[in-house]
Amino acid sequence: MHSKQIAYILLLTAPGKDEKVLDNLRSIPEVSEATLVFGEFDIYAMIEVENINELNQVTTKIRKIEGITKTSTLIKSNLK
């Protein structure tokens, strides 16, 4: 059985752009969860893909969304 590759992306947005960025994120099929958060970043998103190449494609698409000023991608470990 092949398990999905999961990554968490933390996003910082330009002032006043968080809701528009959130709407754009939620329209991407590989984004299984996206929500506004308080703290250093404005949005948290969870990505589920088949492999690291697909993750690269999705993160590249996300980084092109207007209003995003910074991202940090965390790839879930499969270690127990």
C-alpha cells in the first residue's frame, strides 16, 4: 500500500490579502486543509500528494498566488 506524502505549508501574506489567499488555496485539490492562524504566519495549509515531484509542483503553484510574501514548507516524516 502506497501512502501519500504529506506536507504542511506556513504562509505569510501581505496586509489585507489573507482571505483572498485562503480562497485560492482552498481551490487547489491537493490542499486538504487551509486555515487562518495567529502568530508569525497568517495561514496554515496541509498538502497531500503522491510523491515529492508532485509536492514540488503544488508548492510552486502556491508560491505564485498573489499576496503571499513568504512560505515555509515542512514535510511530514514517515519515521515512527
